[in-house]
Amino acid sequence: MNTKTPLIITALAALLPLSAADIPAHFSDGAKAKLADSIQLAPSEYQLNVVYFYGCDFQPATDHERRLSELFTYVQQFYGKAMQRNGFGPRSFGLPILPNGNVDIITIKGKLPHKDYPYSGGHNKVQAELAEYFAAHPEKHRSGHTFILMPTWLDDKFSNENPGGVPYYGVGVTAFAMDYADFDLQYLGDDTPKGRLLTKYLGGLAHELGHALNLPHNNGTPDQNKAMGTPLMNAGNYTFGMKPTYLTKASCKILDTSQTFAPKGCKTAFYTSQQDVKVTDQELTLENGDTLVFKFHTNARFKCVNAYIQDAPFAVNEDYEKVVFDEVVRDSADPTLYTVRMPLKDIASLKGVQQHAGVGGIDLVFVEEDGTRHSYRVQFDWNAITPQGTPLRDIIHFKGC
């Protein structure tokens, strides 16, 4: 019996485009056009929790279920095509889908007035009420990853034409974004006020979702950006739908072990590893005058390792420029030894390279088979790099990335 044939057929079928019949009939004509090049995605074992939350004195924005279903379907396709392009197959984050084709959105009317859930700090109250909801409805908790949308405030400052007021950021494996009346896929790519606003907020949704799915900020090399555009986890939230925007291979390597990307039937217990990871014998040198070479030893093996290099400061949202290298090579003779090469031409955008001054940092992100992530950061002075070696200022270890 040839057991390979069904697998080959399944793989080929997954690459076929969706037919018009696969796109829900009630989706707008504009959305159908934007989704016309959709691909068949492999089914997922886990699904993203999609939540719509609003205050007790408020209402959802008009037609939110259709609009958000179209938008999430488009973003799901964007992630799936990136995974396929980078060699991981047509896989994306799972979405809970209703019989009519809409996303199964959990709708929660809050206990407090809408303005009691502001941009600054409002996420804590929302998450507390959501935890109560999941405790009462455990069947709705489909994974450890959650995306929460809240309708814009409507007052003297904010409106559907100038939305704002509510949380819009990532908090661990939870992310927040905003809904408004014209948050509609049909406007994507239009050089109009509605189109430009949609790029900003749909790009923001896709970017914050990346954080909720385990992704850190990163930038590509000049050649990568010239070929593919702006990385989503760099400034792609301002180009999404208007200009070429992409996910780096390093991002896709992390998504490969993200829970909602797990294929149907996967029985992995995600994010449960208690492995004590150590990094030792770090060595940073300049090779041939044009390439930084970073070597290190670690006590464990991983599904993947990425290296990110940037200038100080290293605070949250101060790291958009960090250039990522996904080819961190393990030595065949010594499996505890890893090496990453970073050509200066690929990090020429960093001020440390341009000015040969200031503090730089290299983040190593180790990803285990169950998606657990460990990060190590080493800091150094750009003007202290030599072919013989570089003094390392600080070595910091933290969980996640």
C-alpha cells in the first residue's frame, strides 16, 4: 500500500486557491475581491479567542460581526501565505468559524461604562472580566491566545472618523485593537481617508496580533526589505495594504511552534517546559573587517534560534529597528556551540555601525518544541569590537521574547 499518496494529495490540495463558493456569500463585494487570491489553509487544533468588549452604556459598532470576520480572514491569509512562502506550509492561526462563515466572536458587555476602560490601564479591567467569563464558559477558551476589540469612544475628541480612547497594544499573549464603523476590508488599499485609516488600524491589528502570537519586533536586512517591503513586526502597521508588507522568516520560525498554528491532531502541551537554559562562553569578533561573528554555547537544544541586533536603548517599543538573523548555526562536531554571522552591510542602518560608537545589544531567542521561549541579551560597545574579541558589558536572561 502506498501511504505517501494521500499525504501528497492533501499537500497539493492545501496549495489550491479558494473558490468563490468558499467565501461567505454575505461578505461585501469589496471583501470578496480582496480575498479572491486566498489559499486553502491547513486546519488548526487550536483557535484564537476573538473577543468584542464594550461598556454597559455602549453598543458595538455597526455590522461588526461581518466586518471583523472579513478582516480577520484577510489577516489569517496574510499569515498563512507568509508561512507557506517561508517553507512551513499553508498554516495560519486558527479561527473559530460559525456555520455562516463568520468568526465566532465572543461578545461581552462590560460591568462599567465604556469610558471606564481607557487606553491607559483599561486593559486590566477588561482582562479581569474576561477571566470571569472564561471561568463560566470554559468551552469558549479555545487556546491561550486572545485578541480583544473594543469600539471607539464617541465624544468631543474621538469619533468614527477619528477613532481612539480604548486600549490598543499587546499584553503578553493577549492583544487589544479598536473597532469603528468604517473598519471595513472593502477600503483596503484605497488612497482615500477611509483607506488610509484602514491601513493604520488593520495594520495595527495585524501587528498587535503578532505580539499575542509570540512575536517580538524585528527588521529585515536591506536586501530583504528591498525585495519584500516592510516587515509587519517593524513598521508594517503603517504600510499594510498600501505598500508591500511581509513577515520575516524569523517570525515564521517562532509561529511554527505557536499554539494556534498547531495542525489538527497535535497533542503538544504548549508552553509547559521548565528547562533551565544557560548561555556561556559568548564571543563577539569582527571577521575580515566586514562581518560580526557571535559564538556561544548553550546547554540545551531547541526547535529554532534567532539573533536580533540593535542599538540601545532596549526598552519596550524602542526596538523596532533591530535586525534579525534566522541562520544561527549549530556546530556539527559540538552541538552545544552556535554561531551567527552578521554582515555589516546588513546592519548598516544601525547608528552604532554608522558612528562606531554607543552601546549595542544582541538578543538570542531560543524556541523549544512546545513554543516556550527564552531570551538572552548581551550588550557591548560598538567601538570595542575587534578581530580578537569584544568585552561584553551585561548578560541578561528573561523568559519570552
